[in-house]
Amino acid sequence: MLKHMKRLNKLFAALMPLLLAAILFGACSKKDAVGKVYLLNFKPEIDAQWKEVIGQFSAETGIEAKVVTAAGGTYEQTLRSEITKSDPPTLFNINGPIGYLNWKTYTADMKDTNLYSWLSDKSMAISADGGVYGLPYAVETYGIIYNDAIFRKYFALSDRTVTDISSAAQIDNFAALKAVVEDMTARKFDLGIDGVFASTSFRPGEDWRWQTHLANLPIYYEYRDKGVGDLDKIELTYGPQYRNIFDLYINNSVTDPRMIGSKSVDDSMSEFALGKVAMVQNGTWGWGQIAGIAGNVVQSSDVKYMPIYTGVRGEETQGLCTGTENFICVNAKSSKASQEASLKLLEWLFNTPNGKKAAVEKLGFVTPFSTFGADERPDNPLEKEAFRFMSNPNLSAVSWNFTSFPSQAFKDDLGAALYDYALGNKSWDDVAAVFKNRWEEEKALLK
């Protein structure tokens, strides 16, 4: 009997590691089978909203999920750091075809997903070699946002010098815009404003409105003239027009050009919301910032759009800048369970009643998916303005060609040059040289 017990003890001792391994493997397998979501968010201005939405998704589905938001202007850097960690993002953004080239080894093919099947215009997806690796999830517009109440007050003045224009809606080219803006600046005290335009923000990471969104205009027109969608080398044919509007901003702003290095986009949107200025360049996403400012005095019915006029011939038919730079990708190196969980988040967000409501009301998305009806669009005055422009057959939208910009390094260098120009430390020729030379250099590195 004792001999038999010893044999059993030896057998048990031999099997114990295998039993423990099986238990641990089973626990890990069960954990992996559930999967979890880690979204790396691109837009700091909707960080709080994303966290609320992610929490709602987890509460409804039981799937563990979190969102981390990169600081302004640091997304690529943050993604490089996070993607190599033991718990990397399962969902991340790329900024178009250039972004795909940088991250293609991490992008899972989504051509067989429900999400891709719901995409209204499948040509908008990032496709390569028969696969689909990035999907747009929010179509946005940007332009010059203006407070129509201030404009009406200006046009009611008896001593204004611009007498052939009687409403903001009649401004349809740069010459008209410049004339009205400069006259408004001369009469800013009568209008009760501190400046016509909000601050030209250049705090570190806050210059994207100028080195990306505004810089899109000269690139758009050069591409249009040449009938292309990308160039390894640019002539910057429309550089003078780019300068026109940038000068108008900094010379008629609430903030002295020497102080713009301390200003953020939030500062600009606050100035607009508080009625200190008449105009600000920004996009549809800015309504949440305007409405959320304590002490906001701007009525939603007075929040209007006008295109960014720069002095290009024929710009009277120019519409708003319309498109997307946000393409969602699933991390191909995440576990299959986490990839599936990440797709469940997107399917919940874009095809369930609560998810769609969150996408519209909390995140402010205008989505390109067929799952949304006409009555499920954002109650956002800028979105309404965008639809008004897009439905006008006499106007042509400006496409978002900054998805072809060569790199974040190029944008940062252009932003630095624009800042030095605003301070008087560089000439415009210097800015143009940085624009052209750094473009060519960074495009060459892509090859």
C-alpha cells in the first residue's frame, strides 16, 4: 500500500506542472477569447467625449475598452511609442495614403467587414493590392466660421466704406473679404469686438490650421491645374494667394503677431464664443468647442460658414474644404480576439441606436455610412451650413489634399517658418522655400 501511495505521489508530482500549465493556458485562452479595445485618439478636442462613449460601449457590451488621446501635433510620435508596447492600440488612425505607407505592416485587411460593406462611397477607403486597410469614419468640412450677428451690426453702420456689399453671404472672393475685414478692423470699437479674426494660434502643436488646413488651398489648386492627386515636387504656384489670406489673418487679429506663440486653438474658439471676434478659421468639429464655452454669447442661428478665399481667379464658385484625414485601422498585430472586439466597437458606434446617437450627439460625427438616416445627423449649425454648401450645384468643394502631404516633419517645419514670418524674422520667400524644399526632401524619403 505504501509503495502504491509513493507511486501515486510521484505521478501527481510529475503531472502537477502540466495541470498548472493547463489551468493557466485555459485562463489565458479565456481572456484572449474575450479581447479588449484600445483606441488611440487623434483629436484632443473630443478626448472627453470619446472617453464617455467608450465607457458606454463597455457598459453595454461587457468588452473592456479604453481610449488614449495624443497631444496636439504628436499623434505619429505617440503611435510609434504605443504600438511597440505589450498592450498596443488595437485601433488607430492614419492620415491617408501617406499614412498607410508608414503603417501598412500594422493595418489589418477590412474588406470583408460589415463596416466596409456599410461605406456609402467605397472609393473613400484606403485600398491596396486588393485589400482595404483604412476606413473613413467622419466626413468633415472647414472654412471661415463667422458670427452673422456681428456682420449684421457692421452692415448697419452708416459710415462703413464698403457700400456695395450688404451681407456676409455676398462675400464670394478675396478682394471683397479683404475690404470688409479691414473696414471692420477700423470700426472694431463700434462693433464691440477686440479684433476681426480670432488668434492665429502657434503654441507648440497648435499650428495645424495653418501648416495643414490653410496650406491645403495652394496644393489643391496646383493639383487641380495639373490634373494630379500627388506630386513629388511642387512649384507652389499659388503661394502668393496663400500669403494673402495668412496676412489678412495676422494683421486683423485679436492678438498681436508677436504674441501668437502663446495662443492655442482653444483660445481662438473661446474668443469667438465670447463674442470678442467676428471670425475664426476652423471646421465642423469646432461647434462643440463654441457651444461648450462657459459664457458663450453666440446664438447657433448666427454661426455661419464662408469659404477660405485667397485670390484665385474664379474662386466665386469655390465651396468649403470637404473631406477627411481620419482613417480608422485595426492593428493587424493585435490578437484575433482584440481585433474582433475592436470591430464590435465600430459596429456598435455606427449601427446601433445608442452607438449612432453617441457618434452624432457626443462625437459630432457626420459619417459616410449607409446605416445613418437623414434624421440621425448632428444638430450642429456648422454641419447644416456644410450641407447647404454641398447641395449647391454652382459650388465646387475643395478636397482635402493634405492627406498627400509628405510627413509630419514637413508640416512642423512649414509651421515654424510661418511663425517666424509672422514675427518678422523670415521673408515670405523664405517660407515658400521651406514649403517647396522640405516637400521634395520628405517625398524622396518615402521612396
